[in-house]
Amino acid sequence: MALALVELGAATLGESGALSMRPRVAAVWPSATLAAPAYTVGCTPGDNLAIHVAVARAPAGSALVVDVGGVPERGYWGEVLTTAAEARDLAGLVIDGGVRDTAALEAHRFPVFSSMVALLGATKEFPGTVGSPVRVGDVTVRMGDWVVGDGDGVVVIGGDRLDEVLSAGRTRANKEAVYFSELTSGKTTVELLGLDGTSVREG
């Protein structure tokens, strides 16, 4: 399932029924890709205790999807948590807030999608939540949803719609493959998409 979602990519899935997160949530390092079931985390603003707990509790193969509340400008995640997550076989991180140690994240090849890079660390004292619905990138994410991320952004697929979106994504990808063939044969996008170009004036 994960491989099929990665191959289709966030852009195709976003045109096939998946919900698109805001563009601010983007890959921290080039060529990062992620497709995994969400393990949701809600932090007290400025504090990452809930993230540490989530790394210890999340099932192998899941991706942490983190809402940091109203204080995104902290380094909620870095190399220490990455190493811990890898040891637990977690798939990646999507966070609507800051991360740091970006060179180390790339060296580890651990997929991280965040809304910023921030130096200032977070406290580890205040309660949060794990397993409850969260709002990340202006999309509500629940346990059992899937997150797919790549260089184009991050999308969310409801767990009950996974087969539907995957099927629609494959249909779209097959249609685009036909377009690519016809474009290389000399046809134009105006022809293929049935566009009305009469309103576009020359000169």
C-alpha cells in the first residue's frame, strides 16, 4: 500500500480525493518521501513532551502527525528524536511547526515534513495528547488516516477512503500517461484537454 501511494505521489492523490495540507508543510530535505498511517500528537504550545511519549508508543511503520498549537517557532524535533524514532521503526514525521538539525535529518534519510526550521528548543514538561484528532496544515487528521508526502507537499487520506482514492489516483495516472504519449507525438494540451483558447488574443 505504502509503495503504491508513494509511486502515485502527493500531487496525483491530491487531485484524486485526498486532502491537501497547506504548502507551508513541506519536506525538510530534498527527495524525502513518506506514505504511512498517522499516529496523531497534540502538543502544549512550546512543549514536546507528547512527541517523546508518541515515539515510545506509536506502532512500527506509522508516521507521527503533530499539532504544536499556537507556538510553531520552536525546534520540536531534531536528531535525538530521529534516532529514537528510527530505533522504533517509525516511518516519518509531519509537523505544523519547527524542527532543527536538518543536516542530520537528511543524513539519517528520515522523512520529515514541517512548516519551518527553528533553533530554539521546546520544553518537556506539559501535558499533551496522543491518538486524538489533530489539525495539521489546516487539515484534520485522525488515527487510521494515511499521510503521503513528497516534494510537492503532504496529503491526507481518510482510512475509510483509502481504496477509493488509490483507485482514482491510478485512473488519473493512467490518463496522464496517455497524455504524455500524445504530447510527444505533437498534440497540444489545448487539444487534449478540450480547452477554449478563443479568448486569448495575440499581439
